[in-house]
Amino acid sequence: MGKVTGFLEVDRQDRRYRPASDRIRNFREFIVPLPEQVIKDQASRCMECGIPFCHDMKGLKGCPVNNQIPDWNDLVYRGEWEQASRDLHSTNNFPEFTGRICPAPCEASCTLNIVDSPVTIKSIECSIVDKAWDNGWIKPQINQNKTNKKIGIIGSGPAGLAAAQQLARAGHDVIIYEKNKKMGGLLRYGIPDFKMEKTHIDRRLEQLSAEGVQFQCGVELGVDIEINDMIKEHDALILACGAEKPRDLDIEGRNADGIHFAMDFLPQQNRRVGKETLEGLKEITADGKHVVVIGGGDTGSDCIGTSIRQGALSVTQLEIMPAPPEREDKMLTWPNWPLKMRTSSSQEEGADREFSVLTTSFGVENGKISSLNCIRVNEKFEKIENSDFVIKADLVLLAMGFVSPITDRIFEDTEVSLDKRGNVLADDKSYKTSLDKLWVAGDMRRGQSLVVWAIREGRQVAKSVDKALMGYSSLAD
């Protein structure tokens, strides 16, 4: 695929960022796209691998949505951009999302990653779909043969949107129910605009609407509607509500003013950018404050970038895990996703990172957070004697991950089987729950995961529902 000797002749070149001093002044995307010829050159580096590990083929680690990466790399190299777009969309409903916010496990599993020079798959993917939008190649795919089957989808994140689009294209009547004022779920309210501007969601919603998908916002399951009523009203119901229950830190001083979960903080800024009101919400801002983020993952990184843009005086990120190695052992990890030191764009913008740190209590003055009392720990998370220290803090953001979906109100009067972690129980073949006419997909089934996995599960649950209702399905996985 690509040019046979491309990987020998062309060095890896990826997208770059606008300078931090410039990008932190606003919430706009700051990745600088590569010129078309550079993208074609990068695509030429794709090797004719005997086994393309960038796929997720038969358990091999790579792209969860089974993107036909070598195929569209070859098409881009040859200048066949429109066909590359068709190929890309055949497995991924929303490549402009994954091309911006996916961590790119495909690149980690690329054969050229053995020498730390993988093909720039994520950048090529994003270039294909952006070019497709610019040239008007992405159009609604409307099925005129309606089945008269009514399908409800609860949640409009990537899993719900992918399922809705697939089912609408199969001819079903699809309604998405969303508790927020606008559609998009985690994509709209969890991902900062500087990582993905919401215009990308809006134009996909226009496409879905043209394909027949209906939207109902401001409707929360277990509050405004009951699950048993929804099951009666629809031929099939899909739960795609995400995993929203955050991991808490139950230590002394936890109830002090100024300690918040990340997902109480991040959506507020997204609503400001989207010109939504914060009516009924206690406003949380990092402006003029010393901010401490507890948790070293992507959500914590998003808190850092948002805090810096809001005008924080300082931002410190604490992680209980030890610092990972600067470089992975390729022979031990490849083609799997490696554990190694990664520095996000937000961390580059001015955060202090501390590893192997346990917060033992919060310092409180007049009911407000004033500091964190911390101690160093070893690899077994045992406290290291005489390693105590204190960090000043005016705002603490808890970004330690999510433990499960919030199901208490949803299943209050209904028995649905859950797994040991509190996720809705269903396998990854049928996605069928223990309740008749009820399916589940995305983080609500698998737990906290990536957007690319949500899209995959949305596509697969759509095929399962289509087959259950019609006896067969022509939908792709």
C-alpha cells in the first residue's frame, strides 16, 4: 500500500500546534493542518505489511472501528480523495471526531512504530474527512423504504449518534432522547472546544436530521420519562447514556467549598462557549486561582487546558501512579498500546505534574479549600515516611475516572442485570440486556472508554437491533 519505498524515502511529519502563548487566549482548535502534498507524502509511507496491525483483526490491537487504514492511505497517496472518504466512512460514521480526539491506538500498532516512526494515520484520517466536507462529498443517505419500526435511543453521545445513523439508513424511525439542551453528549459537554469545536457535531446532526433521525432534548430518563413507558412506546430501545458516575475522594475536608468533580467544571465552560446559560448552576471558574487537578488522564488534562485559558494563577496535576518510563520496550509491548510518558498539549501549556502522590486530607479555612495535605508513595502505594508536603489550592478538580453509569433512577422500578462494576450487562455480540426490547452500547456497557469504542459499539448495536426486528441485517459492523 502507498509507495513501496515511501517509508524509506519520507520522514514522519505530523501536524503541529499553534504556540501556547497564542492558543491559550481562546477556546478554538489550535492544530495546524498539514498541506495536501505533505499528507500525500505521509500516506505514501504506509507499508505493504503482511499483517496490517493497524486494523483490529481477529483480536489484534489496532483500530476499534476496523478502519481500512492501508486502503485509504493508498488512495490518498494516489490523490483519490473522494474514494478515500467513501472508504473511511464505510467503517467510521464520524472520522472528524476520531481524527481530533482519538489517542490513535492504530499508530501505536503500526509496524513503523517499532522504530518510533509510525504512519501519521490520525492526521491523514482527519484530512480526508475535512476535505470531504469542504468539497461537499458528505451527503445524507436517505432510505426511502421505511420499515415503520420505531426505535428510541437514550443518549446522544458518539454511541447513540452512530447507532441512530445506522438504523435510520436501514429505514427505521429513530428518535434520540437527550437530557441536555443540545445534542452531542460527552462530545459536546465533556470535550473542550480547543480539542474539538462543536461545529463538527452540528453539521453531523444536520446530516442525521436529513436522514430522518428525530431529536428530543431536555428529556432525562428516570426523571422526565420512565424506562417501562419508553419500552412500550418503541419497538426497540437502546441505552447509550455513558458512564457518568465519577470516582470520589472520601477524605477529611472533602465537603469544603471549591472541590468539584471534573464533569461539573468542564461542561460549564463548554456551555459558555456555546452561548448556553448556566441557570441553576453554581458557577465554577479557575480565574485568579491556584488549581490542583487530581488525576492524570485525559479528563485531568482537559481540566488543565481549561483552567489555564480561564486565567488560573497556577495549575498542578497530581497522579497516584508512578511516573511511566520515557520509552516503552517495543519487543515487549508492540503492537499493543504501550505504557509510557506522554505529555498532552494542555500539560505543555504550563502545568506542574507530580507522580506517586497521595492526598491525605484537604486543608479548609472558613469552609473553603485552602490546601492539600499530601504524601509520597512507592510502587505499592505505601506511604513513604517523612515525605509529607502541602500544596496551596483555591480550586480542586477531581478527575480520577468514572466507575459506572448512573442507573439508580433509571432502573428504580425495573430489574435489569448489571455486571460487577455496575455497568449494564450485555455481551459485545448482541448487546441485548436482560430485559425484552432493551439494548445497551458504549460506556454504559463497557465502562469508561474511548470515543472510537463508542462509535464501534453504536454501529454494532444498530446491526443487532436491525436483525432482531427484521430477521436479517445488511448493516456493516
